[in-house]
Amino acid sequence: MDPNCVLCDKEIETLEHLFFHCPFSEKILHNILRKVGIRNSGASLDETLNSISGYLAGKEAWKMAGKAAISLTIYILWKERNARIFRGKKNNVESVIREGNYRVAIMLSKINNLKLTARNVAWAEQTGISPSFLRKIGQQTIRYSLNQLATAGNTLSTIQDQEEPNPGQA
């Protein structure tokens, strides 16, 4: 068996190379992260994980989508690797990116409700999802759509963020 990476055929395949340094893998990773609204990631998965690990701490939907996108990338790369080794099937980068985009779209479509914050509205617009935005006023929860926010004149600058301050911030 050829010891070279089955994805790029440029270096010896190790887990470190496959997930952290392979040029094929980096293209897939950056595309999937862009689809969930993460930009300026590192060149490799290793640099990306180091640069965004603190950024993605928390339970907000966009942070959870970022973590899921990293897991999805690893799954897609491993699946492609195994298809090449065990079935002799070789997809090009564009084909694997299409699969990643499809799976990200499915993942994002599951997000039905988001707290009404400027960040959540911006993220929904950036990723192309249309959840309901919830704002609690007293005992009542009011539900808004992106269209309602736009037609009611609520712009991102007028939405009051209701997010909890990050630990360590006063």
C-alpha cells in the first residue's frame, strides 16, 4: 500500500497530516467554516482549532454550528479517505465541497429558534437561514421572522442585544 496521503498524494499519510496539514483537507475545512460564518481561520485544522477554540466556547447557536462544522469536516475527510482506499472511488475537491455544503445546509436548516440579538440576526442573514427570533418581554415571548424585522424597521443597530456578558467581562 502506498504510504502517501490518499487525498493530496504529496506527503506520507499520518493523522496529523491528513487533518492538520493536507492541502485538500484545508480547502474543505475553510469552505465549511465559511458556510457557518467563520472567517479568518488558520491555514490548517490545527491552527484553526487553536484560533477559534475560545471563540466557540458557549452554547449560542452560531458557536455550536462552528463546532459541528469542524466535526463535519473531519467526518467528510475520513469518509473520502476511506472511499479512496476501500472502494477505489476518488472525488475531486469540488465534489467533496458540494457534499460539505449540502450537509451544512441540512445542519443549519434544523435551527428553528434563536434569541433576538444583533449577532444572531447578522449570523442568520450571513448563513442564509430563516429561524424565528425570540424576545422575552415580561412573561410573554414574542416571535419575529427576518422579514418582520426588516419591514418593522428593526435594523441590526436598533436591536438590543440580550446576551449574557462573557465570564470575566464586567
